[in-house]
Amino acid sequence: MNKSKRLISQCIPALLFFCALTFSLFSGPIAYSAENEPASSFFGFQDEVTVLQERVRMASPGIVSITFYDNTGEKIDNGSGFFIDREGRIMTNAGILEDAYSAEVKSNSNTYDKIKILALDAQNDLAMIQVSALDETPLELGFDYRLTLDEKVLMVGKSESLKETVAEGIVKSMSENGEAPKRIEIKKTVPITYFPDSKDGPVLNSGGKVIGIQAVISDHSIFGRDALQLDEKKVNAVSIKSIYSLLSQQSSIIELPQAGSTEILAVLIKYLTTSFIVLYGIGFPKLVGGLLGIVVLISLIQWLYIKIRNKFKRAA
């Protein structure tokens, strides 16, 4: 009996050691199994989405959608802009203003169809326009903010239907071009499925301040501004400091005609051109020649009219 007790007492330490070893071998994989990682990753992703949505929500009231029309009332293009003050001044891109006869600005709460062009900077694809603002909230401008490489930024615009367009990106390069404003190259990160992709509008830092403006910039020696951007993940922007020059260049103000208005000559040319194509198709060469002469004559009259009108606008 005593021998049995001694044998058991000698085996107990070995048995406990064996149990402890077994537990240590199998408990580790169970405690840190892959099944637990998706849950933590999911909640982390949800937190990021919540922060992102809040940043977009805060910026949205200051961002506008701008629709541009030609002189026949046809829509040319749509772009984004943002209020820089409570007086109704808006920053947008110069490129989409080139062929515009009239424009319409939509904010979350108002629609404006009387637009003034205050200043243009074609080199950096920037334009400053103004509307008679009604209780609009401007975005905060980060003039003193020091942007750094690999910093995460947010690009927010607005579609014609006033839905936010959003893209996230990382700053990959910054450069000075002589005395030109600092140019910023941003690489887009994973697309945000909650929003359509942004192609214009302000560039915001993590605090919601505007630190840049998306722009179509190209120094191509042959194609200039029309050089193609083959890399869809690349975003060009200029520093918010680039608007300094525009703020001091408001010597000539051009007031666009009210959105929806048209030039009678332009509309007439449009319908004559359509008639020309139809008649040519069904075989009336003489009539086509006569219409062609009328179109050329009206085009010359319209050209002279626009020249005289713009001359008087500049003089005013």
C-alpha cells in the first residue's frame, strides 16, 4: 500500500507537466485563431468608414455642382467647386469654363443661375466665380498647413444630382514650377464603394481643411493641356496657396448670361445645320448650297456680335 502511494506521488508531477505541455501546445492556436481576425478587421474597417462619412458630411455644404451650357442652351459639361467665403466666391476649374455661355450652380440648399467670372488661371486650371450666396457655408482653407509626403488626403466633389463624389489618396510628390504654385501628385488608394469616384473638387486633409484643388495640369511640349492622363490612379492638384494670385486679379469681371438663355443666331445656325444635313441626304444640292451660304453669313454676323459684346463688357 505504501509502495502504491509512493508510486502515485512520484507520477503526479510528471502528469501535471504533461498536462501543462499539452495545454500550451494547443491553447495558442485556439486563442489566436484566424477566426478572430476578420471580426477585428471588420470593426476597424467600420470605424474608418464612419470617420470618412463624417468628414464628407461636414464638407458637403460647402461643395457645389456646376453645370455649363453653350449658347444654344445645350449642356456642355458638369463640374464641382467650393465656397471660399460667405460672399459667394467659388473656386472651380478653368478648363470647363472655356466654351461656356452660361452656367448654373447648385448647393445643398440653393440654385444660382446668375454667375460672374472673377478671375482665371488657365496655367493651373483654376477659376474663381461668384454667386449671390444665401446662407452658404464656406470650406476652411488651410493656407498655413504644411503638407507632407505619404500623407493621406480626401478628394470630394459633387455630381449634377448633388451626390458626393469621393476618392482617397496618398501624396506622392510635390513640386514648384518656377514661381508657379506648388503642384501635388496624389495616388488614389482602394476605391470607396459608398461613393462615386471623384474627378474634381477640393483636396482635404484629415482635419477637413482645403489644402489643394484637383486640376488638369500638363507640361507636355506638344499636346500641352490636352495631354492624356493614362494612369487613372494619378490625381493632379495644386496647392490652395495658388488662389493667392486669383484673389488679387479681379480687375475684369465677366457676367455670364442667365442659365437657360440662348443666342437667337446660335439657335438659328443649329437648326439650319440640321436642315442642311437632311436636305443633302435626300438630294437637293442647290438648296443645300443656298443654305450653306446663309449659315456662313450668319456665322460671320455672330462672330462680329460676340467680338463687340466682349469689347463692351471689358470696357465696363
